[in-house]
Amino acid sequence: LFLQIVHILNMTSAKIVSFLLHPEESLHSLQIRIESETGISTGNQELLLETGICLDPRKPASQCVIDGVRGWDSYMVYLFDKSKTVYDGPFASRSLSDCVNYIVQDSKIQLPIPQLRKVWAEAVHYVIGLKEDYSRLFQGQRAAMLSLLRYNANLIKMKNNMVSASQQLKAKLEFFHQSIRLDLERYSDQMAYGISSEKMLKAWKEMEEKASLCAQAEDIGYLDEQIMALHTEIVELQKSPYARRQGEVMESLEQRAIDLYKQLKTRPPDHAYSDSTDMVKIIVQTVQSQDRVLKELFGHLSKLLGCKQKIIDLLPEIEVALNNIKEADNSVMQMQGKRQREIWHLLKIACTQSSSRSLVSSSLEGTACTPTAPWLPHSSSGNTAPHPLSSLAAPEDGENFADVIQENVNYLELFSSILQEVRQEQNSMMVS
């Protein structure tokens, strides 16, 4: 059984803690051990791989180790504290060994060449270590950027869904308003011919008001502005020079330290003593360079984390807006369906009345004298008054039945014409 070791770089302190993974150890178990070492609670820990992928709590801790990338014995994971968005770097550089500190305190002190070689070898190791410390922290910053881009991709996906749903709602509302205005207009026109319902008319007007309230859900401008501002901020962060490695100066100093050490190794032993002025100068410059690049790195990292937090805060707001749009959409569709059912109910009543009148007309044509029908409409100088759906007027005594028959024929033709218009309107609305 191979032993698996994971190295955790704590980005809040720039320190590395290492753990030997137990077989089949859960990620939560590892996080408890990380909490005891770093003080960052398990709930606030964000563990990122170099790719910016967050470790999956459902998988074992061995997911930290990717075979074939860094070998079976070690791999670096970057630890962030989710409760913090501002990191206070730079941090103190790694400590000097006693012998290197000795020459730093007095660079002009003369030392035998063999001893100097040992001290300078440690000095070179120290300079290389400073550069590697920066490189690891830069990789952590890069992991944070990749994580931010993953969050941003999710934000863009949700935003596109929200915009699409909003546009669909807007189109349905426009269709609904046009439809109900036409329906109310046609309804008013046909009321003169005898079909009316105050209850239905009131319900339609309430629908129109409710649809106007639904339009509020399609207003996502305030969220769109915040998302666009975030996109601009992320693009600027990607373009920033601090998003790229800034270790060129340190790499140059590293090479100078190595070259200086090689020169010392070639010196003959008869030169018994020498000072460390040149090597100490390189050490000091490397420390100063690391201070500068770490300050820039942590400033940039804080901006990344702040931007990521804005996305985290925005996602629930978008979810709420999307739900509101869907609810408004469902409401509009229900109202549209209800109104169409009521229109067809009106048509059914109109058809029933037309059929009844046709039967009466036919009956009257074959009968010289027929008892007065209580539901025949009243005619006065060719004008008719609106009749509610529940009742219609009866003719006066002594009224000429030939006129009544002709009036019913006229009504039948009129309703046939109205039905034809309604069907044409319905067909044209379906086509458009």
C-alpha cells in the first residue's frame, strides 16, 4: 500500500502544512485535521486544486492526489478562508539559517574557502527557496482566478436563462394585452346584440390589471447592470499584470547566486579567506524583490476573492428573479387559457340561441297562429337593448309575428357574421 502525502498551502498565512492520508479517509476527516493545524473552521475552508476545482466533500481525501501529475507521494492543495475576502500579505520571508544569518550580519567577515563554500551553498538554497515560495503562492492565486472564472461561467449561464425567461414573459405579456384589448373591444360591440355578463367583464378587466403587475417580474435591469459591472471587473483582473507571474527579478537573482557559488568552487585552495559581500547583496535584493511581488500578489488576490464573493451574493438574487418570472409566466398563461375558455363559452351560448331562433322561425313559418314564446326578443323601431345571459325579453301582445320572424332571421344572419369574424380573428392570432 502506497503512502499518500498531501501538502496544504494556507493562503492566509503563506505556510504549508502536510498530512499523511489514511486509507479511505474522508475529506471531512482531513478538514478536521486542517482546522486543528490552521485554525480555519471546516465550514470556512475552501480547498482548491491547481485547476481551480473545489474538492468534492462526497469523495475521499485521496482526491487531493492526482496520479501521474506530481507523483504518488505528494500534491499541493490551496486552502482559502471563505470568511475573508481581504488577505493581509505580504508575509515575513522564510527564516535564515544561523550560518547564512552570520554572513548577512557582517558581509565583510573573512572565512576560509571550504567553510565559505558551505555557507554560500545554504545561501543559494535560501534564494531558491524565496523564489519557490513566491511561485507556490502565485499558483494559489492562479487557482483562485480559475475558481472565479468557474463561478463566472455559472453566473453567465444563470443570467442567460434569466434574460431568456424575461424576454419570453415580455412577449407573452404583449400578446396577452393585445388579445384582451381586442376581446374587450369585440365584447363591447356584441353586447348590443344580446349577450352580456358583468361578472365576466369584471374578471377580464381584473386580468388586465394583474397582467400589468406581472410585468414587474420581467424588469431585471438592476441585476443585469450588476452582472455587467462584474464582467468588466473580471476582465480587468485578467488583464492586470499581477495576473501574470512577476518572478523574473527573483529568477535573475537566483541565477546570479548560482553563478557566484560556481565561481567560488573553482577558486584554488591557496586563497585561504574571502568575504561574502556579493552573496549578501543578492540575498538582500531577493528578499526585497519578494516583499514587493508578494504585496502585489496579495492585493490582486484580495480583488479576486472580493469579486468572487459578489458572484456568490448575486446567485441567489438571480434565482429569486428567475422564480418570479416563471410564476408570472404561469399566471399569464393561466389567465389566457381562462379567457379563451370563456370566449368559447360565449360562442356556445350564441350558437345555442341562434339554433333556437332558427327552430322557432321554422315553426312559425308552418303555423298561422302560435302561442307567444316567453324568450323571443323585443323589437322597437329596429333597435335592440342588451340582454343578460340569464334572460331575454318577450314580445308585446298583438305584435305582428311576421315582423318577429323577420327579426329572428336578421339575428341569425348577424350572429353568423359575428361567429365568422371571431373565427377569423382566432385564426389570424394563431398564425401570428
